[in-house]
Amino acid sequence: MKKNKHRGPTLDAFLIEEDLHEELKAIVAKEAIAWQLQKAMEKQHISKKRLAELMDTSRTQVNRILDPKAGN
């Protein structure tokens, strides 16, 4: 079988080599959690203010949770 000269390593291998794999995994996980939480809020008709009350936290904290681009 002839090897394709244009085929390189897998994306995971490339990301590991460039020291980006763990960082990107964390970003994807946060985006998935934020999306799932947003969908659950919509389904149950819960506002950010109400979620903050249920979590005993501030609306600012809820905004951070729901914003995948926010820091920690």
C-alpha cells in the first residue's frame, strides 16, 4: 500500500506536540457545560437571576459560568 505523503500526524498528536491539547480540552469542556446549562435553563424557563438565587451566588458569577470565553 502506498503511503500518502500529504498525510501528517493526527490532530491530537499535533496539539500535544504544540502543548495545546490540555488547554483546548478544557476550553471545549467549558463550552459544553455552558451550552448544556443554557439549554436546561431555557427548558425549565429559569432566568440568570433565578439560577443565581438557586445557587446562592451572584448573577455575575452565573454570567461567568455561561460565558465560555470568561476566565476561570
